Amino acid sequence: MQMHVLIVLTSHDQLGDTGLKTGFWLEEFASPYYELIDNGAEVTLASPKGGQPPIDPKSDETDFQTAATDRFKQDEDAQKQLANTVKLAEINSADYDAVFYPGGHGPLWDLTNDADSIRLISEFFDASKPVAAVCHAPGVFKDVKRQDGLSLVNGKTVTGFTNSEEDAVELTDVVPYLVEDMLCDANADFQCGEDWTSFVVRDGNLITGQNPASSEGVASELLSLLK
């Protein structure tokens, strides 16, 4: 049977009050996207507002390009799919086997508080379907509760963008909250590797990755749960 995976992207493009743009991190979308489709998954893209989600302009700079981002820039079908994401409100979790959230700073502002995102994550989790997020995207778990009323990540071993990595990109005082602090405050068991190296954690059906280098590893773990 074919796997059906939902990828949820941010619709937010303002980096706090800096006047700069943000969005989703291109590599964190492109690498998992191809890892999934190359292994036979059917992928649906969604975002809070639908349509074209904003790409963080920094992630489009030369230093951050990979084989996956290069492939995306030559892939007209993928570009068209990205330009026409489905509105989150129209998504039925029953139609999918798993959900994946790419990072970038954008999700900290919109997906964290998005009622449809919170609902979908809860539905996937309660149905024992894989829920995956990389880099800043574990922030989407901030307001998600389990049926016992506790935070989704309470007692769960997780990772995400570290405080030291946020310091390194000089946005500690810009972001609405620090991912590492939020996860620790939610009583998660926060683990991490060295800054900027691939580090992936799986606790049951919950999969998290630390940073952009971890995105393909998160997708691989997701596939291992689906096969």
C-alpha cells in the first residue's frame, strides 16, 4: 500500500520586528520531500494560509544549498506543488499515514498557535501515527496536549534547535521563544548533539531533529516507521 505523508509548512514571513523576512528553511523541506517520494510515498503539502509558503531568503543563499535544494530548483512539478499548498483547515488527518514539519523560524510565530495544526498533531498522535519535526519545527508542539491533559512532549525524549545554535545565528532576542527552553519547560527529556551536526531522536512515534543537517535523518526515521 502506498504511504501518504502530509508536510506542513509555515505561512509566516516576518522575522519579528527586524524588518527582515523569514519562512521555512528550504533544505529542511527539500531533503525530506525527496527522501519520501523517492521511497514511494505520496506527499501532500499544506500551510495555514494555503498557496505559496514563504521560503526563508537566507536558506536560499549559496552557502546553504545541497543536492536536494539544487534538485528542487530544477523540479517544476515540485515547485508547482509548493506554490499550491492546501489550507490546513481543509486537511483530514485520516487521509494520511504520517505528518512532517520542516523548520525555519516562521513556525515559531504561526504554527505554534495555529488551531488546525494543534488539532492535526493531536489526531495523528492519538491515532499512533508518526509525527516528525526538525530544527525549529518542534516548536509546533508547544500548545499540543495529550488526552491526559499533559503536554504532548511531557516525558518524551526529543531534540530541536538548541539555544547555542540560536545564539550563533544571533536571533536569541528576536524569536518569540527558544525551542530548547520551551521543550524543557514542557518537561521533555531534551537531548542534542554538537551544534550543526545531524542529531535525530525517536521516542515511539514522535521523531525530532536538531537542525538542518538532521532533516534527511528525520525523514529516514519516518520511513522506517511507515514500512
